[in-house]
Amino acid sequence: MNMSCEQIGELLPDYLQGSLSGAKKSMVEAHLAECADCKDEVAVWQKLALLPVEQPSAESRLRFEAMLHAYQEGRSDRGKAHFERERSVHEPARPGSTWSLWQWLRTPVGAVAWSAALLLIGLFAGNFYGARTTHEPTASNQDQIAQMELELRNTRQLVVLSMLQQQSASERLQGVSYSQREQQLDPQVTTALLHTLRYDGSVDVRLAALGALSNHSAQPQVRRGVLDALQEQQSPLVQVALIDQLVEWRDREAAQQLKNFEQKPDLNPAVKQRAAWAVSKLN
Amino acid sequence: MLQVRDGAGETLGVLFDRYQTPLYNFYAKLTGDRTLSEDLVQEVFLRILKYSRSYQPGTPFRAWIYQIARNARVDHYRKTPKHISFEPEMAPPVKPKDEAQESQEAEMLHRALLQMPEEKREILILSRFQELKYEEIARLLGCELGTVKTRIHRAIQELRHVFRQLESGATAAGSAGAASAPAIPPRRVGS
């Protein structure tokens, strides 16, 4: 059947990404063999591969580190100033605006200025009403540090969460090991680790996730998650590790479930034996 | 405290190493301006530090980072009118290579891209160079999957049109034997 260019156009994006198969793919190819315009569209798309992947300059990494350092030191404004200075070498000066004032007020220095202004207003008002006003000069700084600590903590969580989603197992492993740096697991990270324990494609990553969770047995969610993971686990290695963990936690509630687990028909004999041992230990 | 700081720096460093080149290429192809592209990449990572709490766990990280990247660019142009970024000659990304013809084609493709309306250029770059799936692009642009495909197809049609026009212009100039003839006059493209 001959298809019109319009009909082909609907299929073309999928064809170009290689996600068409069977009859649809054949139809597109038959049309391309006959239609010079559509064929040329494909050719131009393919030619885009000629555009090179460019590398950013080496300075880029250094600037990033400077920005990070400035941010961590609580002086992100200095980092910004550094960028602006760098940029001004290449570009004309930009007009100031109320927006940049607003941006500045959001920076730590801006915040200190705000605090100072508010403090003055407070003092003035206090005097006006005849009340004595006391103030802590470092209070706003401490607030900022606490705020920044919180932001960095959140960043770390974010990084762990994103790394657990990576394609490569070694990067996911890295994500798991980063998560272990926190004394307290954030609920979102806990959920992500439990998800990894249950569904990750790599045995190594699943085992690492179990290791990362092993210090957090106080959280009922973790105990329950480990028990649930056992029910779905296919790898004998991980099964044994999960059983051992439950024994180590002396999780008596797990005994009954382990008993049921032991009865599973297609269980590896070594795992079966381990489960029986665990049940005797926990009872 | 120190460990938290160091940890965040180190881990953000991992992200920087992974995403700086794709993001830089996204911006470079979109704006044709290398300096600006590097500035915007820095801005993206500053924003990741600042707005990490807005990340919704479970959503793909790549889509989130491109969302930030698009916003950073929009905010930049809000502050700075575009006037230098769209002169292809300002920053030709392609260095002359041995394969003269390929190099010429690549340069012309780059020019053709820069002459396209911004929306079409962006969707082409996202789909062709950033390895984003159509579903991810749809989420990023806030539209339906079908719309994304239609828009990609229209963008390809336009790219082909502009590219072939540039090509025939260059051929005509070449056959006229005018060695000093300007290649293609840089054309400004509105947003």
C-alpha cells in the first residue's frame, strides 16, 4: 500500500530513532525508496552526525570548583562575582535591574544586609514604644549556616537518588556507598535503597544496598522491606544474605515468614537449609 | 559538617563530570556561543545546589537537569537581549578538517540550525544530540508525545529546506568563481 508523505511523516520520528519494526518499518522504507523529498529529510537528519561533540574548556572544571567552594563557604555571592568578572572579558556590561537587586538580596550578604536593616527597624520601633530590645548579632549567621547545611544535605540525598538510577552498575554501587555516609537515612533515600534491594539488576548492587540498610534496622520500614525483598529474590546469594541479616537483627516476627519461605517448591537446597537454620535461631 | 560538605562537593563533582559536556553541547548548538554556553553550564550547577529540594525522587534525573538548563537559558535572555549569540561567524563550532567537504557541510548544517526558529532548533537538538527519548522531551516541554513527534518532523522539514538553500547558494557562489564573495550573509533569527 502506498502511503502519503503526511502519513510517513507521522512515522518518521520513530523510524529515525530506530523504534519502528515490522510492517511499519517496511512501509516507511518502501516510501523512502520512491519519494526523494522524504528520503532527503532522512539524509539531512543523518548528516547532523557531522556536527562534532565539543568539549568545554579545562577552565570550566576549575570554575565549577571555585563556585562550589564559594557556595560551601557561604559566600556564593563571591562565586557569582567571579563568574561575572570572567564573563565581562567576553561580553559587554549588562544593565542593572530590580531583578539583580532581588538576586542580591537572596545571597547571604544580601540576607545579612536585610537582617541588619530589619534589626535597625526593630531597634527603632523598640525605642519608639519604650521597650528594650536585645539582639544576638550572630543569630542570622547561624541561621544561614544551618540553612546551608540543610541544602548540602539535600544535595547529597539528591545525588544518591540520581546515582541509584544510573545505567551502569558501578555508578549505582557508588550511589549506595554515598548513602552510607549519612548517620540518619532520609526516608526518600531509604525508599530508594529498598527499591534497589528489591529490583536492581545487579546482584552486587543489591547486596551493597542490603549492607547500607543493615545499620538501620530500627526503622520498621527497613525490616519490612528486607522481608518483602526475600519473597521476590531469585539469586541464592542475595537470599542467603537477606536471611542472615534477619537473623542478625533477631527479628522474631520474621520467623513465621521464613518458615513459609522455606516451603517454597523450587528453592535452592543451600538456601532452604539456611532458612531452616534461621527459623531455629529465631525461635 | 565537614564530611557533609565534602561529600556533597565530591558527589556534585561526579554529576558535573557526567553532565557538563552534554549540557555544554546543548547550549553551544542552541546559541552558537561558547562563552555563554560555559557560563550557563555553571549556572545550572549552581541551581542544582540551590534547588535540590525541588527534585522529586522517582522522576528521571536527566529530565530534571534539562528542565533546569532550559530555565537557566530563558532567565539569561530575560536579563540580556540576544544580539551577539546568533551570528554564526561569532563562534563557528567546526574547525577545518582534512575532509573539506564534510567540514563545509557541517558548517552549513550548523548555520542552518542557527537560522531556524528557536523552538524548532531546540527540539531538534534535544532529540538528535542529547539522547533524550521522545517521552522525556514531551515531559520536558509539557506536551503530548504525538505533538513532540509532529514538531520534530516539522523541524526536520525546515532544517532540510534551510540547509539545501544554503547549499545551493554556496554552490552558485562557487560556480560564479567569485573568490571573495561572502558565503552566506548571517541572518538574525527572532525567538
